[in-house]
Amino acid sequence: MKRDKIFAEQGMAGHELTSMLDAHKTGDAQWKQGKTFGFVYHPGEQHAKLSEAYRAAFQYESTLNPSAFPSLLKFEKEVIRMASELMHGNRHVAGSVTTGGTESIFLALTVAREQAREQFGEKVQGEVILPETAHPAFLKGCQYLSLKPVVVPVTVDGKADPEAMKQAITSRTILLAASAPCFPYGVVDPVKELGKIALRHKLLLHVDACMGGFMLPFLEDLGYPVPGFDFRVAGVTSISLDAHKYGYAPKGTSIILYKSRKLRKKQFFIHTEWQGGIFASTTFMGTKSGGPVAGCWAIMNHLGREGYRDLAQEVMKTTLRIRSGIEGFKSLEIIGNPEMSLLAFTSKAGNIFNIGDALQRKGWHLDRLQFPEALHLTVTQLNIGMEEEFLRDLAEVLGEEQDLIKEYKATRISIHIADTLTRIFPSIVVDNLTRWAGKVMNRTGGSSMIPQAALYGISASLTNRKNIRKLITNLLDGMY
Ligand SMILES: *Cc1c(COP(=O)(O)O)cnc(C)c1O
């Protein structure tokens, strides 16, 4: 089939493009309505304008060469220092501004691998011990860096199990990981216990505070109970915190901090023999826009600790109201004891994903969890004041549950048939089946529109987990 070319010979007029701007967003999550949980962390129109002005002013500058743009170096150094103060780091703590939590975690893993190479040589594959609730960025980093992830189950409260993690230590172990809090349940891992284990076994300990870094310190100020997780805990060697989440900075900003400059140096890349000159970079990225770090610096200076504390206070009030509302429904159950503004809940009666799809039809966007199946809320500034409407809609949806059960049974049956087929037929047929399923799902118009109950239903009932991997691979391939 011949495809039309879309890269035009003649450019479009500026006013034409500007007039289209809002129209591009019509199919997107309408997060300004306050019905989207997570994804967008917005500080409010007034504050956003300021960081936007800084971001735009430095958008074409590059952070790669600090001597060409001392302004960007100043922003980066001050953002690192503010983050370090927030994490109670002493004067030895050093870090980098990165493009996101994934890069921050990737760099912490790189440092661990360098350490492993120094200790064991190139041949031995270093091992990283992770609670199963740790963010997939750790697994992604291990895959890219050829480290071996050792995934350890969490306890019934959803927290890392220090005893089980200790048991998993071998002579090749290099790093322990903890989350503050973990994304699925919003609970903070027992960092103090893990710190003791790390010290006793001379291991590195990374705390992933991508979610909590810009929230937990302010909740502590406000008198909420916050378990120790930062540099005050002995044994913690690195911390990642995302400014582009509760730091309300533009997307593309996270911070990785190390206990010492010696550790940070292990992440640098330097090549002295290139024809193009001596090449040196501190993080994974090469050329990157100065916009995000400028916007991040501006929002941190503009809000100040007081501004963040006020936002944290309101977000937490909203979260607690939603939580008590959910606890009021007999059929619903909160998982664990969330310590921040993320929470997950399951249904004891109907199918939770059908409840999620019904909420989606009312405009609400929630995440889906599995093992166990649950809905997940990340409450942010945008959701303040939306709590009563959410709980009313939830009550209405729960009233409809009988119908939802019927709908669910129908998906269940077709999934069962598909699963039986995949077991009977050879892999080439399975390939085609997943490709076909991927196409059908894509045709429903973008990932957010895919009936999530069906997708997760398929995922939960396919007996061979490799088939769900194939399905997702083909979904992604089709989407782009
Ligand atoms: C978001 C998140 C990450 C990954 O960060 P990105 O910015 O998406 O790359 C890692 N850990 C936790 C706990 C997170 O919430």
C-alpha cells in the first residue's frame, strides 16, 4: 500500500498553527478538570506561568557544556543543593539533575556496577536486591547494564521485607533498593532496617524517593508520621527524587544524590581520544535542553518551603477525605496503610477494573494495579476540591455493580477461549493472535481509551506470561 507523504514542501503559517494548538488536545486527558489522578503535577496557573517563562527562556540552550552556559550550571548546582538540604544531606552529598526518575535510578545502578567491577572484576555479574514493589526503572536499568536483579517479595503491609532481603544477599550483591514510598501502595519501606543491613554487609543502599522526595519532608514538618528514609538514616548511599512529580517542575527534571563525591564520580563518562575533542558528560544524556532545569529552579525558588508545605497540606487533606470515603464502602478495601498521597483499593464484591472503566466513562482517570487487582490514585494539587464529586461518582458506580459483573463475565469467557487457543496452537499462531488483539485495541483510539478491564483481564488469565509480553510488544509497535 502506498503511503501519502506528510512532511510538507511548504510550511504552514504561524497563525494557522497557533489556531490549531488547543484542538490538538481534544482527545487527551482533560486534567485541568481535576479528574485525572497522577500523570500531570501542576502547581496552579499562577505558579506554572513563572516556571513556564524560565523554561521557555532556556529552551534552546544546552546543558551539555557548562562553560558555555554558566547560568544553567548555576541552576543545576542550586537545584542539587536545595534537594540535598531537603534530604538532610551534609556537605559531602553531591548529585546531578537528570531527565527523570528512570535516569536517576539508571545512574545509581551505573555507580553500583562500577563498584561491582572494581570489587569482583568484569566477569562477575553484580546483583541488585529489590523489593517486588520497586519501580520497573530498576529492572530496565539492570537490563541495559547487565546487572542481575534479585526480586524479593514484600510483607503483608506492602513494605520491603528486610529479613528476606538479607537472606537474598550473596557474595555478588552490590546494592539494596528501597522506595519512599513505593508507587503501588504509597507505603515507605523500612529504610532504617535496610540501612543497618547495608552497613553490616558493606553494600550500597539506594532510596527511590521519586514520589516522596518533594512531599515527605513537608508532611514531616506538618506533623504527619513519616518513617526515616533520607540521609539521616545511616547506610543510605544514594537518593533519587523527581522534581517533575511533587516538585511541580516541568517534565524532564529529577535529581540523583550521592552520599559522597567519590560515588558521584563513578557515574561520569569521559572520552579523551576523540577527533571531535575531549568529551565529558556527567549523566546519561548528551545534548539536552536547558529549559527543564531553569523551570525547576524557578518553581523551587518561587514556591519556597512554605509554598510546598501549603500544597502538601491541601493534597494530604484531599487524600485523607478520599481515603475515609473509600473506607466507608463495605465492598472496597484500601491496601496497606498509605503514608502519603498515593493509595490503592480493591473490591471484595465485583471486578475492580470494571469499576475503573465505569469511572473512566465519568471522566476519571485512575491507574490499574495487578497481583492483587486494584485501582490506584495519585492525588495532586489538581484534585484538591474534587473529593466529594469523586466519592459521589464512586458510590453511583458501585450501585451499578450488578451490571458490571455481567460485562466482566463476558470478557472472562472470551479470554478463557483465547488462552485455551494459545495453549493449543504453535507460537506462530500466538504471535498473530497477539498482533491482532493489539491492532483491535489500538483501533479503539489511543492507549487511554483501551478498555482497561479487558486488557488486565487478558493479562490475569493468560497462563503463559510470555503471551502477555507479546501482546504488549505488539500494542506498542502498532501505536507508534
Ligand atoms: C515515577 C517513578 C519513577 C520513574 O520516574 P520517571 O520520571 O517516570 O522516569 C521511579 N520510581 C518511582 C517510585 C516513581 O514514582
